[in-house]
Amino acid sequence: MSARVAQLIMVPKVRVREVIWKQRRYASVVGYFMTPVSVAAYALAFWRLGADLNWLGEFFIRQGLFSRWQVWLAIAVAMQLAANQLNRFGSPDDTVAS
């Protein structure tokens, strides 16, 4: 009886490494698309900074969290770091991804 109960509650084994290995090719694609988006976030950060210093025109977001240049800069840096890591993970060279 206890063997039957143990068999019923046994969780199927998932080969996590194999699943991750198959998904590596998508990581580099996502990383390549994140790089231009992070460049756009850098542009928004410097636009907002220039608007605060009265060097550029008015920024299109006037109030709220995304009206701060620090937030845009933090988003840009985080996205660039994430894109870099995804590109390294998705590269076919095993020495770089390890």
C-alpha cells in the first residue's frame, strides 16, 4: 500500500538542463531586441536631463514616475545589462556562457 501511495505522489522528473539548453537560442534574440530599446531609454533619459537644464524642448511626460531622468537612466542601464547577459547566455561558445 505505501509503495502505491508513493508512486501516486511522485513528481515526474523534468530535465531542467535540457529544457534550458533548448531555449538558449531565444535568449540571444531577446537580447538583440533589448539593446535598441535600451538605447531609446538612454535617449529619453538624456532628453529629460536636457529639458531640466533648459537645453532642449519640453519632455512629453510632465509628471509622475517616468518624468524623472534618473528613472529612465536606471531602466536603460538595467536593460543593457540584461541584454548583455542574454547575449552571453545565448551565444554558441560555451566558454563565454559559463
